[in-house]
Amino acid sequence: MTTGFDILRRPLITEKTAYLSSKLNQYAFAVPVEVTRSQVKDAVEKAFDVKVLKVNTINVIAKMNRRGRSRRLAIRKSAYKKAIVTVRPEDRIPVFEGVEQ
């Protein structure tokens, strides 16, 4: 059972998540596969002192990637869960804003 800050593994920062955070007040995190939406909500509210309105979760499946000249070496990328968290319009998470706390 994961508790506290173990739930939020890392923020997902891409062009799409930058748009989501600036325009729609949504932030994306990689979380363990076994956590629930309510656990993600509690972890984000505790870690960043914001009010979470909604949590969407997406299971990202494992993928195979080939490396090397002959492309025979296959490497498996592990599966993870992505959580997209919607916060109030007046709340911000500084990790995505490029501002240190």
C-alpha cells in the first residue's frame, strides 16, 4: 500500500501537459498502477496545498523498443498509470510553472 508522497512519482512535462496546465488548470503525474483516484487527490492536495476538482486516470501499457544496429535487442518499457488532476482556476502547482518553491 502506497501512502503520502510515494503516490506522485514524477510530474509529466510535455508540450501537451504545458498546454493543459496553462489553459485548462490540469496537471499530469505518473503514479503507481495500484493507486486510486481518491488517493491521488489526497496526495496532490497535501503536497501542493491546492483544491482538486477532478482526477482522471489513464493506464499506459508497456511497449517494446528495439535498440542496436541490427535491431535485435528488444527492451521493454514498463507500464505505468497517468493521473490528470484538475485544480481550481486560482490554484497553481509551481513544478509546472518553472518556479521553485
